[in-house]
Amino acid sequence: MLGNLKPQAADKILSLMADFKADTRQGKIDLGVGVYKDPNGLTPVMRAVKAAEQRIWENQATKAYTSLAGDPEYRDAMQQMVLGDTASGRVASVATVGGTGAIRQALELVRLANPDTVIHVSDPTWPNHLSILNFMGQAHEMYPYFDNDTRGVAFEAMLDALGRAKKGDVVLLHGCCHNPTGANPTAAQWDEIAGVLEKTGAIPLIDLAYQGFGDGIEADAQPTRMIAERLPEVLIAASCSKNFGIYRERTGILMALSDSDKTRDLAQGAMAYLNRQNYSFPPDHGARIVSTILTDAELKADWQQEVEEIRQTLLSLREQLAQELRDLTGTDRFDFIARHRGMFSRLGATPEQVAAMRQMAGIYMVGDSRLNIAGLNRDSVPVLARAIVEAGV
Ligand code: LMR
């Protein structure tokens, strides 16, 4: 039986990790997978996470199952972090296996409600969105998102395409820090997006994987909160991998907002059912770390400060890279790097130019020229800037 299996195409992001590891050159630079690295190239355990783990170790009296939906304290704390007070009483939620698990469960929920639903995804989007949709055989369409000339959002084309979505279709939006481009709608543009969703009756599915890495923890949640206030039904898939640095703990949440108690309860039941079918009880350790931090004023303040330090590091690397490129080219055509937000920027280089940078300077970025800004430090920025120019980007 197993001999009937077909080889699977390698994941573009994960295979890059292996290629980087196999490269023996000194001074190689990893701008691939979306993991935060400090200036020494390490992905540290955050201070508040260490402290929370110690408290859990000291105080946890049992590891018996929680509930199919996960620990209520975690779900409440996450609801507060993502939505503030905007949607109280309207939210059904389940803890999931990371943000990817939340996306998968969201799509399972949509399929359970109506298997013919069309999902609209940005062009480009995180490759795993498409991989999951293809694996599930779920109908989907791409809407224009990135303007390769300005390296900003192709807003008119995006709005136009979203205006053609049908009632009941699902529109997958990146709530902040768009992956892979780093280009994001302005607040005014988010308003217009909400207006189009209201008009068409399409349902937003918001992927929120980088809250805190763009303009701040609260600011990054604003588009999601505004949409939650205006739309009757909203799905939100949030991840704690990056902003709590607990990647391997696989900590995420799916929230489903509705406009009646009856629908909310139906959604809650369906989501717990889906957890049971796919993996039964969701993992708890990461969720407990998160709720320990978010419900303790001191730990929360320390965590907020560390997220802000990370955000500032990303911003200053962006500024430095844009400045280096300004100096080298005598133009401002790479200033978009400083305007982008989050971990990533799409450079707009061709696959050949990406390959040339890898060959010449050991610089590893995803083939679509997505670079992880957090893979840089003050010393490697000039190396990257020179490679970008030498590759003719
Ligand atoms: C990324 O986009 O690099 C991250 O979300 C990690 C992953 O699983 O792809």
C-alpha cells in the first residue's frame, strides 16, 4: 500500500531551511523561514515565557485533559488580546495546533457549513494557505494584492476583485504584516475593504500571525477589531508562535464571530467537534504559557516590552537596509523596505536574481524574493544591500 504513495513536492519555505543548513560557507545569511532571530542569530525564549514556564512547573498539579475547545482562560485572554471589548458575547473559540491548525480548522468549519464555498486568497499569499486549500480540494480564487512596480498594495485591483465575491464566499485576509509581501492596506483602505465585504455578504477569514510585529500589539489588531464590529460573521485564526516566540509549542486559536446566540453556539459545537475529529484535545502547554502571561500584570508588561524591542529591531533593520540601498543606487526605489511592516518584505527580484544572491553571497531567501528581515543584523545588512545591487534587482 505505502508503495502507492507519490512523492510530495517540497514546501518552498521549509526546504530552504535544509539548503541553508547544508551550505558550508562562512558568512551565509538565512532570510528564509519566518522565525525571529536576535542580532546574534539566536531565537531566544522570551523572558516572560521563561518566567511563566517556571510558575507552571511549580504550580501545575495535573496534566489531565482540559476540554475539547482548550482551556477557557487561554481563550478569554486571546479574545481580549485580539478583539479587546469589541465582540463580547459573539465569540465561539477553540484552541488549535498553532496558527496553521487554526487556518485548517477554519477551512474545515467552512466546508462543514457549505462544501461549495469559494475561498478568495491574496496573490501572493503564504504558500501553505494554497497548499492546504489544494489538499482539501476546496475551491479558491486569487485576488490581486501586490503591485510589483510600487511594491505596495494593488488596492484598486484588490477592491475590484473583492467586489465580485459572492454572498457566503470567504475572503482570506492577513490582519497585519502581510506574508510574504510586507505591504499592508492603510486604515482608510481597511475601511473600504470592510465596506466591500458588507456589500457583497462575503465572510472575512483573518489570519493574524504577527500581531505586535507591525505597528504595535494594539495597532496591529485594529483592522480585525473594526471588521469584527462591522460584519455579522467573521473568522479569525491567530497564532502565538511569533509574538510569544513559542514556535514549537504549536499554540493558536480559531475564533468564529456571529450575530446571534444560536449561531454562536452552533459554531462552538462544530469547532469542538472538528478538534475531536482531527486531534481531539488541543495542546495545552503553550496555551498555558500565554494565559499565564496575559493574566499577570507584571509578566504581561515584560512581554509587551520584549515584543516592542523585537518590533523596533525589525524597524531599524528596515531603515538601515533602505538607507544602504539609497546610498548604493543613488535612488529611493528601495524605500518600500522601510514602509513595509512585519517580518517580511518582498523584494520584487526575479528567481534568477534570487539564485544569483544565493550563489554569490550565500544569501538565502524564498524564491519569490521574500526576505525575513529578522534574519539580518547590522553587519549583514550591507552585505545584502551589495548583493541586491550586484544581482541587478
Ligand atoms: C513562514 O512563513 O516562514 C512561517 O509562517 C513558517 C512556516 O511555517 O512557513
